[in-house]
Amino acid sequence: MRFRRTAYGLGLSLLLATLPHASLATPALTTTGVPTDPTPAIKLTRIGRYNPGPFRSADPRAAEIVDFDPQSQRMVLINGFNSALDIVDLSNPANPQLLTTIAITPTSSNVPNSVAVHNGLVAVAANAAVKTDPGRVVLFNRDGVFLNEITVGAVPDMLTFTPDGRRIVVAIEGEPNSYNQVDSVDPEGAVAIIDLPQNFANITTTSVLSSSLVGFTDFNLGGSRHAELDPQIRIFGPNASVAQDLEPEYLTISADSSKAYVTLQENNGLALIDLNAGRVQWLKALGYKNHNLAGYGLDPSDSDGMNAIAPWPVLGMYQPDTINSYAANNQTYLVTANEGDARDYTGFTEEVRIKNVMLDSSVFTNAASLQQDAQLGRLNITNTKGNFGGQHHALYSFGARSFSIWDGTTGQLVFDSGDDLETRTAATFPNNFNANNTAHSRDNRSDDKGPEPEALAVATIDGRSYAFVGLERMGGIMAYDVSNPHAPQFLEYFAARSFPSSYVTGTPDDLGPEGMHVIAAEDSPTGKPLLLVANEVSGSVSIYQISAQTPRMHLNLSDGLTSVQPNTSVIASLSLNNQQTEPSARPATEVQVQYLVPSQLSYNGCTIASPLAGTCSQQNGLVTFNLTTPFASASQGLLQVATTVKPNATGTIEHQASLSYRDAGELQTTVQVSDTTTIGVAPLITSGLPTAASYGAIYSHTLTASGMPTPTLNLVGNLPAGLSFDSQTGILAGTPTTSGSFPNLIFQVSNGIGTMVTQSFTLTVAKAPLQVVADNQRRLFGQPNPPLSYQVTGLRLQDTAASALTGTLTTTATLTSPLGEYPISQGSLQAQHYQMSFSAGILTIEANAVYLPLIGK
């Protein structure tokens, strides 16, 4: 979304329940109230559609990026098929009318990538004719009249105006044309900042607009800020510097227009740019999503013939495409669509299927089974990470098949939608789950990136914040309430897709959502918020009206716990909220709430808090609340069930409750809710500790621990140079480049249950064996000793005899020593990191003709 409006003037009332799996990349399992598809708080209705070009299954991009000019009620659209800008009259959304198509011809630019509009000024980012040459930002007025152009870096992939309209900010992707070829060119990624005059009317073809590039050269090896570079940020292009390898994909601007948050998709990173200082404030690695956790699984196979979303030992790189920002509790949060992307160029490709790599059998004990096509064998992963010594000890897939929310200050993960996108698309289209845009077969995209969330818009409507997530492959829009960044709520999945036998121009299906924009109610031609979705494959722009869908009564369930241990108290709290909006204030009647006591809990009693009134009872584990309070106006209250965790209870506590009532005589079941809490098990170290390594030899040791939730692993202390610890996999590995004893190393294991478990150990790096053999020497009597030399066997790493050994050999022979054999001994010769075995040589003194007379006497 190019800019964000607030106070949309649409009254919305939301269910106070939360989405499944609201936790971090490798989370401690937390309690989350889970609605089973409650009545949506908002509803999307497609009220119009614009088709700028033919259906393009082979060459999409007929409709890519879209924006809206409120003053003229015009939509501006990147028409990639024609390499043009469409300006469309949207005053009647049911019947959009093309006003003009503007070819990006006033410049030497070629393909347009992005468009944004602010106060009638239209900005288009376009590649140069040669993609690796500097691209342009081309400016038009709202009528499509060319005003100016500004040269920026190569591949300006996305641009936006700052909210105050003073700048245009551009993500310069800087993609290479190839790797390791004679004509390979790899431009540097950057962020371009273009300063604008206060009055856009002053911009003409002769105006000189100030612009600058914020690059990443300071982070290059040897650069002044290289030490700040997070080692988890993927820098992996062959022969590429950091500045060349970082590829800004998309950006969003802070509400005060001072900062830009930039996704670095291929690098699995995020950059924060200080726009006032023209400086990179920080670079953050986004980490990896553990698909082996319940609720974070995926369907990895296109060859199993079924929808099979489950935990697998795979780490997903988030690799977000679109990013947006919004405020909650006076704090900035970032929302990303975690599409994923792999590099595939002439001279370098990183994609490989799991069945075609060698798995480390000490990590993947069932490797042969995992590598079958029906399991993980077909899944594409990167060959640039997790590969050690020719074996993969970890598997990193592209994208996270989710959307995420991040803390805008720290860049830390706040929420990830887990497997929710795949779960909901599988339920909606069970026979076409994970289909491609035009290939309807089930599982077609399971081995790649699943539904591929790419498009994203975030809007604040009547005080609540919403995220709309577009699924590039599966199609359709997922709507979530993200007002609570830690616990978003699913609202609706709208998919205009019918899976016909073939597609033709004019198809009513919307395929491949690429760009989205929300029109505020006060700017909308209908007086209600609109969502514009540019669909690149079907070549259409779908126009959705966002309407309220308010359930009358709400129920929320939570026990307020993250995890529990046996013999502890658990209070299940059921919050009942009556959202009465009808002027007649008719009452709801026969209000009943039921709660099922989980098998791991012992029932202790139930209570009804004022202002609610009624009775509660329990029979066979089912607690029933019959409420007599007249629910004629907005009111709320609390119901509670007291329980205790049984002494030997294990697993996950599954709370379940339902609400039913009569509204105008009709029975309504507004929502069934659930809540999960893990019965925790304190962490326990289950592996032996590493004790011995050898200088210059490949080393690997896996540290493991058990517990529930899954413990986090940490290793504290000064490791030998050349060794590093991966806290994700627990593997201590590398090649030691020093020797000696390294005491006071501490393995730490924690999961929030009880105290942290630690074990101290000493790791000894033994010296490597080295054989030194002194060369035999000969000299004539009366002459000085020759240089004493030796042969060396067993050097490691890049060591040489000169670098590894110090000192000299020695012999007892002197200038006047008589004829005979003299030993060549080790003398002061020694090696720092080697255990040396020495074989002595012999120095032979032979007769010298000059001294024969003397010798004869």
C-alpha cells in the first residue's frame, strides 16, 4: 500500500478471539484462543472488475501494481504486458473506464515495475533498456502528461511516497544478469531518496530534482560497518560483495515519514533506513521458521496424492516480498508476506530437491524415508546453507508460506501465521489444494512454496487494523484482524476462482494477486472502504467493497497461561460480550455457554461474575451456564471454571466452549472457541558433552535436549577458533585452527519450565601428529657444517613448514671434528599446534685432500 488512511468511518465489531499458532519462529508454545471460523467481522464483496489486457498464462504481468488518486477518482495501474501505465476512471467502481494508456517512452527506460500517486503526482519506477544499467523514476500528472525523470540505480523494483509527500523512496533491487560469465554484471542494491518541492505544480521537464542513493558498501568486507553485518543475513552470490548481494525488494514508510523499512527477500533480511540522515540504521536477519513444530507444518510433496500438512524437519526462510507498517499501542509493527524466492541465473542456481542431496545420518536418522517423493524428496531447498562436508545437517526451504508481524523497533518476530494459509486453502479447495495459477491439479505447488503469499495491504478501519494477504499461486485474499499484533484473528478467505478446464481472455477468475491498495472510506466513490487487487496472471483488477459483518454476541476463552505443570491450578475464563447495535434494543434470550473440561484436568467448580446472572452445573465433564441476564443492551461479563491439573497429566490441554442464544426467536450459535495450553516438562540435557577435537581436522558434535515446550539451546564461553555453535540444530562444528584446552564452556538449556539447565565442560583440541625427518648431510674435513634441513609430513590447513615450525636442528660436529659420523638432532626445532615425532639424521665428515699430509702424520 502506497499510503495509509485512518478513521475510515466504518463501524466494525470484532470477535475477541485469536488466530492459531500466534507465536515466534521457534516459539515457546503459548495459549491462544482459537475461533473455529466465527462470523467474519468484515466481508469482501467484489463489486467491479477491470481488464486491461488479455489473459496471459505464459507471460503474465498484464496487471501488476495499482494505486488510487482520491481527487480525480482515478486508478493508476502498471500494465506490464504493454510496458505501460493505465489511467482508469473509478468513479463508478462497477464499471471502470480506461481514460488513457501511457507508454513509458519519454525516457530510455523500458519495463515499468511500480507506480504510486500522491496529490495528483504519479511516479513510475522503470528499468533501463539494459536491465543492469541505472533505471529511472518517471513523473506524470494525473492526466498522464510527462513531467520529469530521475536516474536511480539498476532495477528500481518498488517505490512509494512518504506520507508527508516530501519524498519518493525507491527500492533498488540491483539484480545481476548472470554469475561467473564473461559478460556478468551485478549492480549494487540500494534505496533511492528523491526530494520533491512542496508544490507539485512546480515540477516541469526542466526541473532538477535532488536525489541520493543509500547503499550498503560500508558493510562490505573491509568496510567501516562490516562488523555490524549479521552473519545470518544470506550473502551468497558468487563473487558478490555485500552491497551487490543485498537486493531491496519492497519498502514501507513510518507514519512520521522519517524511516523506511526495506525487505531484502533473497537475503532473508530487513533493513531500516533513516531517510533524514540518508543512512542505513540497521540490518537484521529474519531467522528461520521451524516447520517441525505443531501448527507450523507444511505440505512438502506434489507426489503423495493428498493434502498432507504436517510437521517436517525443515527450516523455512521467511524471505518476504511485500511489507507494510501500522501502529498498535503507540508502537510501529511491520507486516510481511513471506513469499520466498530462489536465485536461478546462468552460472549459478541454488535450488535443489531434498532427494538429490546427501543427508547427515546423525541428524536425519530416517534419511532414506524422508527422501522419498511422497515425503520430503520433492521439496526444493537451497544448496547454500545447511551443507557441511557434503552432507546436509539442516534443510532450508524458500519462503514461510505465511504472513508475519515484526517489531518495528527491534526487527524481532512478534507473530507468524504458521500453517494457517495452507490449512484454510485446503479446507476451501480440497480437490485443488496448492494448485498453480492455471494448473488445477492438487499439490502442484506443494514442492515449491505452497500458496505463495506475495501481495499485502494493511489498513486501519474505524480504529481496528486489518491485513489483506494475496496468494500468488493459489489465488484469493485472506483477511485478518491484526489490531492485536500478538494474536491476529482470521476473518475471511475470498477466492474468485472456479477452476475451469481452460482459461480464455475475459475469464471471470482472478489469478495471481500481485499488488493491492486500500481506498479509505472518505476517499472512496462508494463512501465505503475499497480494496483494489491487481492480478497479474488473469490480467484483471478486482475491486472489493469492505463491509461490516457484526455478530451480535461474542465469546472469548483463555486460561491466561503459557504452560502448566501437574498439580497446578487452571482457571478457564469465558468472556461474554453482547454487541447490541439495533435501535430497538431487542434482547437476546436463552443464552447458554457450555465448557468441556479436558481429560487432564479435575473439575473444582464454576462461577458467574456480576453483572451476569444465572446458574452453572457440571455433568460428565460438561459445564453448562444458563444465563438469565436480560441482554437488551451492550453488556459483558465473565464466567469461570476452576480446575486442577492431574498429577500424571501430559500433553496439551484442549479447552473447548460454545455460545448459543436466541435472537428474535431464531437460535444462533455465534462461535465455538477453544484454547490450548501445554503441560510443560522441564528441560533435560540428553546428549554427551564434547570433550576432544584435533587441530586442523573437521569436527562435529550434536548437543541435544528434551522438554516441553521444545527447549532453546545456547553455548556460552570462548570456543576454539574455527568452531561455531548452531543453536537451531545444536551442532558444534567446524575445523579448529588452534590447539589447547578451552575450559569453562557452558551448555545452557531452557524452555520456561523450572530453572535453566546447564552443564560445564572443557574442550581439548589436541595437537596434530607431525613427522619431521632430518636430511642426512656430508662435508669435507675442516669445512663448516652445511645447512641442516629436514622433511615434514602431516601439515594441515594451509600450514607450511616455515609457518608451522620454529627453531633449528643441531649437530655435535665442529670445524675441527675428525672424520666420522655425527648425529643431527632436533635441537630447538618445535611446532606450536603439532605433536612432533623427530627422526635424527647423520652428518658424515669425509677426508679432505688438502689435509691428507697432516692426517697421515
